[in-house]
Amino acid sequence: MTKKIGLLILIIFLSIILASIYGFLHNQISYSISPEYFTKFKFRQFDFYFMGENQPRLTASLVGILSTWWFGLLIGLINGIVGMFQLNSKIMWKSAFGATVRTLGIAIGFGVIGILVGKLIISNLDAHWNLSVELTDQKSFLTAGAMHNFSYIGGIIGLIYGIRYQLKIKKANAQHRV
């Protein structure tokens, strides 16, 4: 049990690190799509407006880390707890870390889908968006926003998939023991 608790802590820590790296890189990509998404929305949302004026890419990265570390904590905690129900620590590591990597992959995939949906569909809708009148490139702003929203959806779907993945491993190992 001590080894499993140690693995739980390790999985939580690694999940936070992976989510933070994801947030860092994600925001570099979305900043490239729409700097205004940050300068006219995210920096204000995080009260980093003045910091963002001087170092916008660095600030976008910091916002990315602050936006995702907690999701990594949640993913690590849930995947680690589900993993503790495995037969031993070796299987726990395989299932919980495997679920975490799969969750990350699904979030990345959904982020890419978000870019496509944002660029091809959302930004072309003739909707009356409640956006700042200061925007010079509304389509890119909406594309970056879609990427962000789809990534969170992907994280939730990935977490659900990761739990199912771990339950399948548990069931397969239980059947082999019989």
C-alpha cells in the first residue's frame, strides 16, 4: 500500500507538470492564432494586463500554466485514485499513467479540432457575438477561443476515457486471476 500511495503522489505531480507544459505550449499556439485573444481578454481576465504589454508571449505562457495546472491536479488525483484499485503497484502505474497520457492526447486532439471548427465554422457564423468593439480580427479571436474551449472538453472526455481504460485493465487482470 505504501508503494501505491507513493505512486499516487507521483502521478499527481506528473499530471500537474504535463498539464502545465500543455498550457504553456497551447497558449503559444493560440497566441500565434490571435494575439488579441490574450491582449483584449485573457490578460485582463487574469489581471495581467500591464505585464502582458511588455512580455506578451511570456505572459501568455504564464496564463496557460495557471489555466491548466489545476486540471492536471484533478486528472492526476482521479487517475491515481482509480489506479489504486489495481492488483499491484506495477499495474497501477501502467493504468494510471497510461490513462493520464491518453487524457492529454485526447485534449490535444480536441484542441486541434477546436482550431478547425473555430476557423471553418464558428468564425464564419453570422452571429452577434458579445465581443469587445476593440477587436481588429474577430475571426482569429473566435478561433483561439474555440481552441481553448475544445481543449477543456477534450480534457473532460479524456478523463472519462482514462477511467474506462483503467477499469478495463482491472477487469482483464481479474479475469486472468480466476
